[in-house]
Amino acid sequence: KSLQISPDYFRDMKILDCGFGGTGWAVELFCRSKAASVTGIDLNSKWTDRITERVKKYGVPVDLRQGTVLELPFPDNSFDYVHSHGVMHHTTDWKKGVSEMTRVCKPGGKIYLMLYGKFAPVGRVIHFFYRLFGKIIPYRWTAAFVKKFGFYRDHEISLLDAMYVPIEEHLSPKEIETLLTSLHMEDITFFESYKWKNRKFYSSSFMFGKNIQNVVWAKKSSKN
């Protein structure tokens, strides 16, 4: 929805999802959209079989593997569309991860990224205390609280991520655009995040700035 495109856009594409996660929502979206094939890579292998079984009904070839997005095990120019939502900012080298995405993308193909944005000063203070509490409060307590009282009911993973993930980068559009340009990407476009634009708490630019999430896609130049 952020990209304002129909799911039919992905029809007949060879797609890679970098960091498909426990829900596999993007894998299912691409399968439902009748992609030619869907490949996924994620550090955790425990949900691979479950997601693969769930999407069998769509009849699309699916190959989900354990591995790191920083060293993609695919040849150059392999995929029409390379997707990564909320992953690279949790790695030790987000630039290398994005570089790997562009490497395996075919000339003329596109990559999609969602990377956390830089908060406004007030939001940085709030986020600092999130991270601090994550070092003090056991994960199971917070998870139980969220489940019992419905706090952050529809995006609880975001709260738990903010408090407990080991690595979390926050990036400006300029940082992202500069990297993509250096990697010979063109038609670089930033979109408003559909997920956050109508959330009153997070939509405050005073508290969190104007780009709580960087939603961007770009086309790989055919000239290189």
C-alpha cells in the first residue's frame, strides 16, 4: 500500500526476500500475486518449513534458506525484484546488505527497502528509554504485558524490537540515497509509510520527525 501498486505488479517476476522473518508475509504476498518464483533468506531457519507449507496452495516455486543478507548466496543479476522490509538496520553493516541486494538484482530490476528513519529530538529521548528499559526488564515480562493489556496490540513486534534487538540503526533519506546512487541505482523514490501515517502517537513530527520509516525503491541501471 505504501508503494501504491497492485499485487499484480509482481506477476511473473523472479523475487528475492531478504529477511522473510517469522510471519513470511511478503513471501505469501508474492506467491499470491503469482510471481514466477520466490526465494527467501533469513538467519533463523525455524519457521522455514511452516511458511513453505503455508504457501504451497499458490503453486509458486518457493525456496526459503537459512543465511545472512550480508553474503547472499546467489550469482550477480539473478532477480527481477529484491525486497527487504525492516531488516538491514538490524545488521552489523547495512550498507553491505544493500550492496548485496543491488548485486543480485538484474539490470532494470528493482529493489525495495524499509529502513528506520532518524527521529526528532523528543523521539530520540523516548527511544533511548525504550532501549534502556530493554536492558533492565526481562523480555518475557514485556511480551506478557503487551499480550494481556493490548498495548501496541497491532504492532507489538515493533515495541519488542525497539526494546530488545541487539542492533538498531536509524538513517536519513540522504544517507540512503547517497548509497543507492553510488551503487548505480536510479529512479530512487521515497514513499510515505502507509503503516504509520495515520497513527496519532507516531505521526507527530515534533516527536518522531517526518520519516519514522524510510520506504524506498530504486531501479538498477541497465548501463552498468
